[in-house]
Amino acid sequence: MGTLVNFAEIAELRARTDLERGLALANVAAGRHSVFRSEAEGIYVRTKALLPRLSGLDEDERIRLEAKVRELGMALELVDG
């Protein structure tokens, strides 16, 4: 019996979990040159680029993910001081 893989759902789950991880990293980053901040920024850039390519999202889920991306961006700005 074969398994059908829905790559859109996997990408959405990855974006959601990456954003949560990015927020946690940004919250513990001590400054602009922190390793945690650098990793959180990488997650921000990748997720922001991934969002437009997620085709299987309904409107509500897209709005939630976009809000998380904005939240991570603001958290990174706070680290910068």
C-alpha cells in the first residue's frame, strides 16, 4: 500500500515549526551578533520566501503564518535594540 505525500502540508508544517523556533531563538538572543539571532534571522528569511509558494493554504492559515512572520521580524528588531 503506497503513501500519498502532500508536500504542501509538509511545507506548511515546516514553516509553522520553524517560526516557533525562530521566535524562541530571537527571545533568548543577547544582541545583534548573537548566534541565536543569526539563526532566527535565517529562519525569518527562509520562511518569508517560502510563504508565497505554499499553494495549499486556506486564507485563515495564510493570515496566521504571515502574522507569525511579522512577529518574528519584530522580535528580531527588538534584539537589534
